[in-house]
Amino acid sequence: MSFTPRQILLWGALAALLTPAGVFVFVAIFKGLSIADTFRALLAQLTAARLNLLVCGALGWIPVSLLALFWYLLQRFSASLRKSTAPVIGGLVPVVAVLLWVNLEYWPHFLPSRVPPSYPGGLELILGPGLFAPIGMLFGFLAGWLWARVGNRS
């Protein structure tokens, strides 16, 4: 089964939204919280005013949206690469990797006490998707684009 670039972008947007909650649950169980306590903490964090898991996930849409924009521009100017998934996959891999990394850096310090660590206290949850993921996405997108372009010539 093959996916179109649009479908891959949708899966990437879903992964960006669910990564913080998934890492939160994984870390909570790894830190020794019971299943009931984990889901209570998850529900509390989904409705929290600060460090809301949905907001953290929505921040992951910044690099995915930039990737969608780059893919749109690429398909407008390069008809031969219109169906190529390599640039989209190349851009999504660093985005998901950065999102996993920043969430795995923060949530183990937050759980099980559910007290935010002192300074910088969640700054990585903003800098990761807002700065590092778009930079990684750009390099991954360009690598995928070059991969697809070289593959079409031979």
C-alpha cells in the first residue's frame, strides 16, 4: 500500500498532535504511576492552563504546516516530483524526532510529582517545535527533494 504526500502530511499532523500525550503516558507508566493515576494525570494535563498537552501538540503543527507549504510550492514548480513522497517523508522524520526528543526531555522531570521544574521549565516544549523542528524539516525536505530528483534522472 502506497501513500500520497497529502496522506503522509495528514499522518504527520496527527503524530505531531499526539506525540506529547503519548510521551506523557509512556513516561508516567515508566515512572511507576498506575494506569488509573496515569489517566487522571493525563486528563488533568489535557485541561491544564499551563503545559497543556493539546497546546504542546498544536505547536508541532508549525513545522508540519511549513512542510505542507514547501511541498505545495515544490509541486507547483516541479511537475516531475508531484507524486514523490521523499521530500515529505524527509521533512517529517526530523520533525517527529525533535518532538519526541523535547517531550522525552521535559516530561520525566515533571512526573510523577506533577510539579513543573524550575527555569527554563518547559521552554524546550516551545523551542523544539518552533525553532529546531523547522530547521530540521528544511534540511530533511531538501535531502528528500534531492533524493527524488536524482532518482528521477536515472
